[in-house]
Amino acid sequence: MADSTADLETFRQETRAWLDANCPPEMREPVRDEEDVFWGGRNARFKSDAQRQWFEASVAKGYTVPSWPKEYGGAGLSPAEAKVLREEMARIGARPPLSSFGIWMLGPALLHFGTEEQKRHYLNQIARGEIRWCQGYSEPGSGSDLVSLQTYGEDAGDHWVVNGQKIWTSYADQADWIFCLVRTDKTNKYQGITFMLFDMASEGVSTKPILLISGNSPFCETFFDNVKVPKDQFVGEVNRGWDVAKYLLGHEREMISGAGGGDRTAAIGAALTRAAGKHGDTLDPVLRAELAQFDVDALAYACMGEKFLDEAKVGKAHPAQPNMMKYAGTELNKRRHELFMAAGGSRALEWDSEATGGGKTARGWLRTKANSIEGGTSEVMLNVIAKRILDLPGA
């Protein structure tokens, strides 16, 4: 690992050369649609040879999960090296070679709570894009009060029999496996939940897409009808799954907030001004001021993220920092799309034409309305910040 200034500069030059040789030009263009994102999984299909090339090169290098140890499919990079890699990928606009809930959420939980056998088995499959995961958390009536969940796993000797329902399960209809919170003790609200892993192809598992106002259906209802789950397919301890769930939620909130190099908080003022100029329009001066303010806030948010990452490296991170990132990032993203709509004028309201990418601006704006709900509502995030960071008294 390279952590001195000289070593990091050498690593940067090596990384730049590797990216130049292995990231095709097509993989440096902005993502235009869902097919531009490669999720992996047993039914995965590559959109293009360039997408395949970029993915396979990254897997071989360990760059789908660069910070994970090499024995688990990663590159074993230090935090400083991983930061350099993020910066160099951002410099050329490189797309992530693999998008995965396994990388963003389950992987960190397995690294922290999993057995050595689980780590070697599941993490390598995640790193190679062989399993596409979904998350079984929320239930009808158990959203913000997640510990009230009622999906129940009955002990049947060598397996559990799981019955219940989950909701807002992102891409459940396309996932191979699910990491799922299941109640295994009805007498203890917090210490009666087990964090299970099971195949979505198991008998008794079914899904139903939920149509959103954006016209898309990434979310699903997921039903379990006498699903048999082998007794060894759980993470952590039986009835202590809430410990795993809370740890994972921190990583989910970082992912939703856009931390780690996503484009949610990218500067937009100059880009929208240039776009307006191409169409012969002059942006309203008030709108220009709002764009400038957004760009300042986006840069401040990025600095906050870097500060939190540095504090995490030295063990000084506050456990509620992901709540701050989630709240600030999602509210910022909603503002971002409001500005897209304002800058687009009546054209941004168009819904179906090829010229607007099938109403990409309007659909994206509508989709962001869920950002402040999914992964914990903004109101819940503010309550956590008030109690755990500001030490304010409860109501």
C-alpha cells in the first residue's frame, strides 16, 4: 500500500495509465438510461462490448471493490489509494464498472459481521458480479418503525419457514438473492430479528412491481409463502439481526446520499448555462444565482464527505454522520432536479418524445421525491441528528 506523498503520486500515475488503457471512451460518457448501468447477476446482459471490457478489466484488477481485501475479490487499496482511484475515475468521467447493493450495503455488513466462510463465498461472488442482491427491510406498516416488522421465520429444525411481505424492495423482480430481516422471536422487539440470506428463486417467493409517478417501477412488493431457508444462511447471530441491520443502514444512507463519487451533487451551473446558450436562450438572472448557490452548496457537501471519510480512517467518525450525509445529500439532489426543471422551461415538462429522452428531466425530477423517504425519511434523519449530535432534549 502507498500512503506517503511520493508513493501516492506514483500510484496516481499508474492508475491514470491503467484507466487510459482499460476504460473505453464509451464508458466515460454520462449514463443515459438504465441499460448503461451494469448490475451483474446470473441473468446479466452486457449492453455493449465496451461495457463488458470495462467490467472484466475492473474485476481482474479488483477495482469493482477496490478497498476490499484481495482474498475477497478486491484490490486491497488503502483509504488514501482508494481516494486517488475515485479522483482519477471522476477526472475522466468513468462509469462504475459494477453497480450492486452487494457492494454498497451487504458487503460492508459481511466484512464486519460475517464468518470467514461467508466472506470468502459471498464477497467474491459480489466482486465478480455473479449475484444481484435486493434488500428485504420495509414492510406495510413498518417503514420508519422498522423493528415492528412482522415477517416471521418459524424454526423447523434444519431450516426456517418464512412467511410475510416486504415492500419498496428495489429491483426485487430482477434480483437473484435477498438479504432480509425476519422476526424469529415474537417476545423481543429488538433482539428477536434475524438477518437472513436466501435465493429469490426459492419456492414461495413472488414479486409485484409498484408503478411510481415517474412512470418507472424500480420498487416491488415481495411476498414469502412458506419459504424454506437453510439454518446456516444468516449473518451475525440468531435474534441479533438488528445489530447487522443498523450497521448496514449507515452504508445504505451513504449510498442514497450520493457519497463516494456519484453525480448527484455535481456542479450544474456552468453546464446548464452552456446548454441554454446552445438553444439561444439566456437564463434568468435569478435562476443563475440559484445555480451558483447550488454549486457552492454541492462543493461544501463534497468537502463534508471527505472530512467524514478522513475521520473514519482514524476512528473518529460519529455514528450519526451517515444520517447527516443522507439528509443533506438527498435534499441537495431534490434541489438539483428542481433546477433542471426550472432551466428547461416548458420543454422539461415533455413526457414522451425522443428529443427529451422520453421525458428524462421530468421523470428524474419526480423520482427524486422518493429520496427523502427511502433509507429513512428526512424527518427521521433530523431527529437522529438532533438527539445524537446536537444532544437536544426529546419532545
